[in-house]
Amino acid sequence: FTQDELIGFINLDSRTPGAYTEENASLIQTFANQAATAIEKAKLFDREKKRRQSVEALMNAATELNNILDLPSLQNAILEWLQKIAPYTSASILEIEGKQIRITATKNLPNPEKVLNQIFSADNILCKTINETGQALIIEDCQQDARFEKWGNTDNIHGWMGVPLISRGQVIGYLTIDSTTPGAFSQDDAITAQTFAHQAATSLENTRLYTETWKRLEELEMVNRVSFALRTAKDTREMLPILLGEIKNSI
């Protein structure tokens, strides 16, 4: 016992009948109470150590993710850091596109080609549950949970966690984290993963905005270049090759 809470047992066995006395029981009970206190202190120390490691990892992840402006590299970095923050067997990034969900990145799936860029309905019950709560959802054993849809080869997956990617108050996608071990993820894991997911969502949105802005600038540059070339052309014989050449370069 520790703080009047039963946390476990010590079993003593003997081949000799009547080997233990009430005096033995009293002595072992005293020892057990001391052991319980020591065990709880060790658990607290381990939790605090893990918490500090998680905080350090989150800070380092935020620094790295904010400096990546290439979307595929960012997606890969998100899954790499997620592995350090909430160790998994496999993981994926799912992004919402209208009324659909697309799997945009995966790591450690046995057959990623079967799920990568696949599109699914946003009416998925697990996603809807996550949307309603705005919090990570843990499944102890997804093989025993009727809500779990087996996208790809997931027969060996048991522990599962879905974490919303939230940017500006809106769910823009999800991180799905898989484990071959039932009950692999705890509430502490969920809290840490959710904190990381907020950072990841912001980075994804910023990178997409940067990519779209750069694309628009390239399009404007092309339009200006074509416009200038067409103004300097003397006739359609000069105009048409310029126009077709720019179209070929752009598409």
C-alpha cells in the first residue's frame, strides 16, 4: 500500500506446509509498505524524466518544423519527430480536402503504396469523434473495435491513437499512430502528441501558404514575360512560338 492505495502484491511461496507465521506476515507487510513507497517514487521519477524529454523534443521539433518550407520534407520530418515523441510501429498523416480525407504521408506501413494518396470519406466515425472533441482518441485494441476501418494491411495493428491537426481553430487533418501492442498509448502520450500536433498543423499550413504564394509569383512572372514578348513581336509568326513555348514550360 502507498497512501492507502493498493498498488500490488508480494507473493511468497514454499514447498513446506505451514512455512509462514503471523510474525512473518507482519514483517513482510512492513517491508511491502516500504517497497510500495519506493516503487511509487521510482514511477514518479520515470514520469518526470519522460516529461522533460518530451518537452525538450517538442521544443526541438518546433524549431526544425518552422524552418522547413518544402511540403514532402515537412511531412517526413513530422513523422520522424512523432516517432521520438510517441514511439510507434507505423504512422500516417491524413489531411481533410472538402468532404474527403487524403492520406498524404506514411511511415513504416508494410505496403504504403496501397494507402498513400488514397481518398476516404470524411464521415469516418473515428474522425467525426475526434472532430467533436478536438482531442486525441485512443483505442486499446482496434482489432476488437468495430469503429476501426482497416485501411491497407493493418491486421497486425492493435494499439491506435488518432490526433487532430488543428490550425486556427479548425481541424485540418489527423495524425494516426499505430502499434502492434494492445494498450500501447496512454493519456500522457495523448497530451504530448496533441501538443506536437498543434505545432505540426501550423507548420503544414504555413508551408502550404508559402508554396501557393511562390506558385502564384511564378505564374505572374510567366504572364509578365509572355506579355512583354508578345508586345515586342512584330507579327503572329513571332507571337505564336513564344506563346506555345511558355505554355510548354508551364505545363
